[in-house]
Amino acid sequence: MTGELEALASYMTTMRPQDILLPVAAGLCCKPGGFHIDPVRPVERAVITHGHSDHARAGHGAVLATQETLDMMRLRYGENFAGSTQAINYGEEIRLGDVCVKFHPAGHVLGSAQIAVTCKDTCIVASGDYKDAPDPTCTPFELVPCDVFITEATFGLPVFRHGDASDEVNKLLASVTLFPERAHLVGAYSLGKAQRVIALLRAAGYDAPIYLHGAMEKITEYYQSRGIDLGELRPVKGVKKAALAGTITLAPPSATSDLWTRRFPDPVTAFASGWMRVRARARQRGIELPLVISDHADWDGLTATIAATGAGEIWVTHGQEDALVHWCQSRGLRAQPLDLVGYGDEEESETPATDEAEA
Amino acid sequence: MNRFAELLDRLAYEPGRNNKLRLLTGYFREVGDPDRGYALAALTGALSFKHAKPALIRDLIAARTDPVLFGLSYDYVGDLSETVALMWPKAQNNSQSFPGHPSPPPSPTRGEGAQRSAALSASTTSLSDFQSEGRTSLSVPSPLVGEGQGGGSRGRDADESPHARNHNNPPPPTLTEVVTTLRTLGKTELPKQLERWLDELDETGRWALLKLVTGALRIGISARLAKTAAAALGDKDPHEVELIWPGLAPPYLDLFAWLEGRAEKPVNRDPAPFRPVMLAHAIEDSDFQSLDPADYIAEWKWDGIRVQAVAGRDDRGHITARLYSRTSEDITGSFPDLVPSLRLPGAIDGELLILREGRVQSFNVLQQRLNRKVVSPKLIKEFPIHLRAYDLLGDDENDLRELPFAERRERLETFVRKLDDPRIDLSPTVAFSSWDALTAARADPASAGAGEDADAVEGVMLKRRDAPYLPGRPKGQWWKWKRDPHIIDAVLMYAQRGHGKRSSYYSDYTFGVWTAGEGGDELVPVGKAYFGFTDEELLQIDRFVRRNTTEKFGPVRHVVHEGDKGLVLEVAFEGLQRSPRHKSGVAMRFPRISRLRWDKPPREADRLETLERMLKAEAAEIEM
């Protein structure tokens, strides 16, 4: 099989991009390289962009990813999450079959990478999830010039402009000052968002202990073990209700509207997410304090990045593909939605095991 | 403007009344004159300028954005003002964000900026740029300021050129500028002006501006709440503010000066001011033991709208008449047919009713006259308005509120006699010597003096003979003893989470009754209730809902409801109306959960026919 492909590849003078990467049911398949990127079904060889569960799944034969991503998968799925693993650094290049694979920081969460796949003289960048905004908890996004850029479109509508995350954190701190007798409960995805919010709080000068829902302790400890300073963190479990007045607790989004919240004195429910830009989304979730803090690029970020890669062809996946494809086309770029299923907004899908008995 | 926008934004999400008050009072304390005064005016609906039409807003955004992108965005957001506020592109930023030629490295965009700005240093320096807001007391560097970014540029941009944002951008307008400009602006100048402001404000600022100019704030704040928050600024009773309010005008400099102890209380020069209303407590069976019938006067509680009808002479001796709701809203415009009857200076506390051929009509009939945009001659003719007087608070220049009720009642009788107007009559007292006698009267108003109007009697009122007219709900002065509500047994069908404190509880219930369907009996929803139960009962229902959910639709849970499985709720309600909007065809007035019938199997709950019979009885009245 691989032999045939190699023969085919050498026969052709220029490869069409879809001969290098092609969406199939299991995910984005690289036939000349013999691997899938972020496969949603178990495959023989998987190259993984980052540790969020919709991109990093258990059960593959071999996994290539950054050390952090591998560590996170281990934390989530246990020691035997894959047959074998190989860590790769940012900037490091590896030859797989007929292609070269190089990892570049994506700025999304700790260890997140864009994967540049080069075959002959065609370079495709599968950017995974990315953001171009500053984040003290991960390596900043790096722009990779390429021929084909595969971009996410989670916030692919011009209404999504995330602004400065530190302003949002100031909003939270102002609320804590205004309501010192209430507990502030911040819904944040437990991998990446939570640690970023904590880091932003610290950067804003908040030095009181920050409380954590049980579901985010492990991953947060991991961030700390990688040298990210998050100040004093405490598990919220077992803390007396009255002692939580005036404090900030981080919890998975789904926990902030459940039985679990009854342990807090008159909680103010906040939610750190790019979705909070749209009022109806915040209201639908019963959020009192929406914080527009996103781990994804916003509309301006997506469009600026697409333009800056110099890519002449853009593949748009998960999110609001239509608008972004339209934008690309109106600027003379070839663009198409990429039919990939199984990726979504991790915030919507995260359902941690909230222990009802604890309430 | 950005600070005001931030307040609106926060208020729009805050469900708790006390917390809303805190946010409002905090704003009034922090923000100086005249901005806070215009904010108070905006919140109380006291601003007057020609509102911008949505079509104008559409034109503005169409000139700036791609129509396809706007269409997709509007579909997603669902609200015009919000869509425009969020996607409004800055004229200057455009050229920066989209480099004309897609030239590869080094990146001119944020990719590189992001690399360098990982340390987040931007956030601290940017605070100093926000001080352009019209705020006089900036002594405390409030963290709230964070949201109000002036230039609309972002931290990451700012990092590359920290002072770029204010170079070419004028400071965002203050609320005062916006309000005063809108008041004088010609129609043709409006689009250009709006465009300028939209360029100057941030997302939240633009949202608030558009809400303001289109006249649709809708953030769940009543005028009363805003005034209460202002009163709290000076530890004053909100009734005091209410009393002087009609004589005040935006931006309320005299009001704030008084609240902050810098000046005397403003004098109300309004010839027909509102007086804070006195309210009654619901009486419980156990209350009667400690009450002496001789201390009380009883009267019917009419099922209409409690109003205050005030007439007074202005400086030139002309009579001004106004009708206020119990929450001080001026509703004169809805009842022009009553105004000519208010020709004697004085203030009547009474009930607004519809009278046909001398007979009081039900609340359902009255309701058909309410909330109409146009009060047509036909409406006035078909629904003749009437005022039934309970009390007299002012007689010409004299304030009677300090007098005992018995004495005010005598004055009222004289006043109504002198007025001698067919549209205004006296609410009769109910004679009784013992509580038993009153119980009998309440049970059968028709034989106790209410005669043919008995159906419009909602219960009886008990007023202490010696009670002065006090604002609010003072203890032990006035009691209401309502007629027993209608009761049905219904089955819990769907449950939804509540808001605020109740957001972790399933506290909003949709209930149904049985009706014959194609495949035998089925439940049809007849109403929704979210109160009436105790805290303990809420816990019980919540637990039941969680354990018996059969399906989930977003925030709504489908709760098991079959003949032998489910929860029967005893629902109390005040009345019934035909409603084409409900599948069952009926709508309840004031439904609440009165009891949990754990003992009752769902199949024994009531049937729709029971409600239809009640409906027929009421409908007969409306159509006559």
C-alpha cells in the first residue's frame, strides 16, 4: 500500500494538496505519511495537535505529539492510552513516509501545536485549535508560512471579538469587591482555560488562595509541575460554606449550574468563554457574570492569521465555516469547508463526574 | 458612556433585586453629575428624544460590512443592536488587520505581537487610557474600569505601540454628550453622529448606545428600583424620592445634591404629584385572635386596578389631573375618559373598574382596555371606565395622610358627594360586629351589600380606624382577606431551572390536566408556576425531577407523567381566560403551587373540562 503511494508520489511532479491530506471518517488522513491528524477513531498512527479530548483520544497504535500533550493524555486516559508514544519538540522536524512533519506552537493550551506537513514543495499547516492572543500559560502562537492553511472556525463570525482577557479578569475582581459576602464561581474548561484564568488573576495582583473543583485539580497540578506559577490553590471540597464568602472558585462549566453550587454562599456564576460575547448564550446558561476569555482565535485573529500565512488555499473546519470561507473567497483565496466530524467546542461537551453526594 | 454601558451590561445579567440595587447605587456613588442623572433618567424612562428606527441601524452596518457576513451574524445573535455592536468594524483598524497583500514572513500581524506580549504587561498600562470618560470622581482606580476600553484596540495591539489607541481616536462620548446631542439633533444628522459614536465606543458601549437610541433598554429594571437605588445613596426612604420625583427633571442635580447632603430637599412643584401608596398584609387565620373587630372598618376589595387619581391647581389656577398606578407610573394617557371627572383638587386612592349599566365587570373585561397603544373612541365606549374611591389623601391644599382612616373616610364621603360625578363613586363599607359576621359577608358578598357586583369582589379589606396613611406595607394597619382561590389538581409535566439563587434547582414547573386524545386520555399543559411552595417542598420537587426525568431539551426536563407515575400538584389560581396561545386554550391568572399531592395518583388529577366549565361562567360575562 505504502509502496504504491510512494510510486504514485514520485510519478507526479506536483502533488495536489488533497493527495497529501484528505478528510476521511477517522479524521484528517495523510496517506503519503501513513498517519492521521487528531483522529476521532482508533488508528495505527496518530499525530495529535493538543490534549483536548475531542482531538486527543485514546486507543491509537502509535502517537506523536508534544511531551505536554502526551502527559495530558496519560493523565486523562491512564498509562496505556496508546500502543507507543513519541514526543516531539516545537521546531523539530520528523520524516514520516514521504512527508516531513514539523511542530509549531499554536498558543491554544499548554503543549498545543500546529502541524506543518510538507511533501515535495507543498506545505500544509494543520493548525488544530489556535489563538494569537497572549496567554502566560503556554508558548505563544507562531505564524507558519504555508501553501495550504487548515484553520478552525470556532469563532468564525465577525461578532466574535474577544478583547483583552485581562479586562475581563478585572471585571471579575470588581465583582468580588462589590459582593464580598458572595462566592464567585467561575466556569472554565479544566484544561487550559482554568489555568489561564488563574494566571490572569495573579497577573492582576490577586494573591488570595483560589479554590478548585475536584475535576480540575490533577490537570492544574500538572501545569504547576511544568513551571507555571499559579499561586496558592486549594481544593474546595470540605471547605465550610461561610469560609467561601469573598473567594473565587474555578469549576468545569457544567458544575456551575448544578447541585454542587449549593455549598457556596449566594454564588455569583461567571463563565470564562468566547461564547460569552453573545448575550443570549450567557443568559441561556444562567450566567450572571460572563467573562469573554477564549482559547480560540477570534474573528480578527482568524482573518489576520489566514492572511499572514500567505496561503493561497484555506481549508476551514469545525465551527462557523460558512462565514470564514466566504471571507476568504471575497479576498481571492481558494477556500472550502473541510468536512470533519467529531470536533466541537470542548466547553459544551465537558461533563465531569460531579459528585451529587458531595452536595 | 462606557461606564454606563458596563452598568447596563451587568444589570442585564443580574437576577437578584438587592444585587441590582447594589450595582445601581455603586454607580450613582462612583459617577459624577451630570452623567449619573442622565443614567437615572434613562433607567426611569424620563429621557425624551426621537428614537432611531431599526432601519437606520441596518443602513449603517450595511455601509460598513459585507452583507453575507452580517446576515450570518444576525442569524446567530438574533438581536439587531447586539449584532451591530459586536461586529461594528473600526474604520482605522481595518487597514491594519487585513494587509493588502498577503506577504509571508515576517508577520505584520498579531502572530508576532503575541509572541512578545506573553507577559501580559499590556493590561496595566492600558488602564490609564480610560480616563477620558465623563467621570468627576476618579480617585479610586476601580477595577470596573477595565471593560471601558476607549480605542477599541486590544491588549495585543497595544503592546506593539502602547499609545497608539488614542492618537487618532477621539475619546468616547460621555452619556451626557449622547443624551444632550440626541435631544437637539436633526433627523438628517443622526446617522453621521451615530456612526461617529459607534467608532468611538467599545462593544458594550455600542450595545448600550443602540439600545438607548432605539428606546429599548429592556434590562429588567423598573423606574421604582432605579429611584430606590438613588435614595440609598443618601440613606433616604425611596418614598421621599417618589414624593418629589414629579417635580424633578434630568439630570437631577438638585436630587443628587440633597442625597449627598449638599443641599436642601428639592420641593415638588408639581400640582398633581404621586403619593407613595399604602399596602396591606394578607391576613392569616391566626391573626384574628389578637384583633378587635371594633378597631376595624371593612370594605370590599374590588378586582380592578389600584390607582391614585390626583388633581391640583397650577400657578395660574388651572386644574391638572393625573392618574397613577400603585407603582407611581403615570397612566393618565390610557384613561382620557376619566380626566374630566377629576375636576376638584384632591388625591383619591381607589380602584379602576369597568362599569356597564351600573354593574362592575370582571377583571378579564378590564384587561381588554389595558396596554392598548391607541385608546380609540370605540374602546372608550365599549369599556367605560370608572373610579371606585377607597380613601382621600389630599383635599385641595390639605394633606390628609396624618389623619386617622375613619376621619379620612368621612372627608372622602363629602368629597365624592361634592364631586357628584357618575364616573366616581364611593366603595361601600361592609358592616360587621364580629369576625364570624365578616366571614359570612366574605363568603357571600352578594347578600352582604355587594349585590350584583359580587363577582367583582376579590375579598375584603380591613383597615384600622385610627391608621394614618403610611407608605409601604406597615404592620397591623391594613389587612387583605382575599376570597379563596380556585384550586385544581394538575400533573407536573416539565421542569426548568430557575434563575439566580435558584439556578441549581428545578423550580419552574409546567403542569397539565387530562383531556381525551386520539389514543385515550392525555395530559395537556395548562400553565406554569414557579412559586407557592416552601423551601422544603422545592427540595422535594427538585429531587423528584432529577430522579424522574425521561428526556432533556436544553434547560427543560421532561418529567414522567403517566396515569400511575408522576407528581400531582395542587395549583391555586385567581381566574381563567381563553387563550389561543396555549395548546389547552386556557390561561390561568396568578397560578401557584399550593400543595404537593404525593398521595394522589396522576390519573385522578383534574380534567380540562373542569377548567372549561369555569371559563364558560366567566366568558358569559365578557360577551354581554
